[in-house]
Amino acid sequence: MDELYAVSLLIVDSFDSNQPLFLSNKTTYTPAFGAALRAEILAAKALPDFQQRGAAQESFKLQMQDAAVTALTLWQLLESFIRDSFPPNEFKTRREEAGSTHYSSAQNNDWESVSQLMQSGRTFIGNHTPALTTGGMPATFATDFSTARASFDTLYASFKGAEQSSSEQRDEKITANNTFYKRVIALCDDGKIYFRSDPATRERFTFSKVLELVSGTGSTTITFTIPAGQSITTDHVFANSPISNVGTIPFFACGGSGACDVLTSPRVEPGQQISNTFGATVTITNPDAATEAKASLRVVR
């Protein structure tokens, strides 16, 4: 994505240097046009990037993991009180009443299951305090359990809020990038017409040529398959280059090296393509459990 901004700003620099000629061909190409386009590019660049957008979410996730460990430990203690407070033939029923059906998923970082487990446990304690006390439950346990539940739920709510905010900020940056990119390409299209007899200056308005200048290299298009139910990560992908689905199975595309979140990542149908606004590292995730997907990308040679 850094290359997108660098190339676009260089093209605006070239426009500024040749603005009178642009104006002589089209009246909208005033000095103010260049200033506004530059400001638009810089504003898009200033929007939070992938790492910045995910920082709050990652922080809440780490805190939530610690809170979940505390919560699960307290629920295990509750389970021991249940064992010692009720007849053996009631243990399974009472344990399930306290939320045991959520425990396995909660252990595997299913945050909603952790929340449900603690809610069920808290309700159980409230309904059976006298019996649990006879089984050895300390007087402070109910308060400790409620505090752990509230702490986890507060972090869980913050995590979900950060996740939603990250998604919204991602969409905002994608929209901002696409908006100025279209204007830059339109400027380049006109520049190539105006300088059709001046090859050297014409290259200043050829996006791929300026990109080679910025990156110090050329590019090539690669095609690869993504096995069923797996993800493939590719580095050095060109900014705003097409990510094409050349197979028969829809896939999801996202930035970074982790598997794409199928709830928030763009879905690319067979025969369709999207622009790479994710950065130099792109991951393609194939959600189909039986059939491989196929994608093509433009990467640095």
C-alpha cells in the first residue's frame, strides 16, 4: 500500500510540473486540482493501516484470554462444589445446569461459550447457595465468580466493539484508496494523450512505469491453487493490482498472513476480481471443504 501512495504522489508532482499544459487541454486542471488530489491521497494514507486497526482488538484479545483462564478455573472450582454438594446420581444433571455443555467450546477460545458458561454458573450459584455451602463453597466465592464473569464480559464487549470498528475503518480506507486511485488513473489517461509525442514525459503518467521506479523492479502475474479448506499467503503483491478468481470456487481475500475472516473479508466469486487494497502481503482463503480454488495476482518479480 505504501507503493500506491508513493506512485500517486509522484504522478501529482508530475502534474504540478506540467499543469499549464494540462490546463490548456482541460479547464478543470487548475493548480487547485493538484492540491486537492494531493490532500486526498495524504488523507487516505493517514487513515489507520492494518496493524493500527488491529492493535486495540489484539490488546483486548490478550486480556480476554487471561480473563477466560481465570473464569474457567473458577468454574472448575464450582464443579468440585457441585460434586460434594449433591447426591452422585444428580451430579451430571446439576453440572449441566451450571453450564457444562459450554465448557469444551470455552476451553477452545469460543468467547461466546465462555460468557454463557459463566452466566450459567452464576445463576446456578444464586439458585443453590445453601447446598453449595454445605459442599465447601467459601462465602466469598459467589462474589469472586460474579467479578470474574463481569470482567470477562466487559473485555468481550470491548473486543467485539474493536472488531467492528476495525472492519469499519478497513472499509473506510479501501473506499478512500479506491476514490483517489480512480482520479489518479483518469489523470494518467489524459496525461498519456497530452504527451503522446513525448515518450519520456508520457511515462510519468503511466502508472506501471512509475511503480517500477518506486519499487525498483517489474512485475509478473502468478496463478496458484488454494487447496480445499486452506489458505495461501503471497508476498510482494502490487498495490491496487487485480486479485482474480480464475477457478470455479468462491474465495475470500484479506491482508496479512492469517486465514481470512469469512464474516468480514471480501468474497470473490468465480470470474470476478477485486483491487488489492490490503498491502504487499495478501492471503486467499478457500472455505470449500471439498474443492480447490484458483487465484491470480500481480507480484514483484
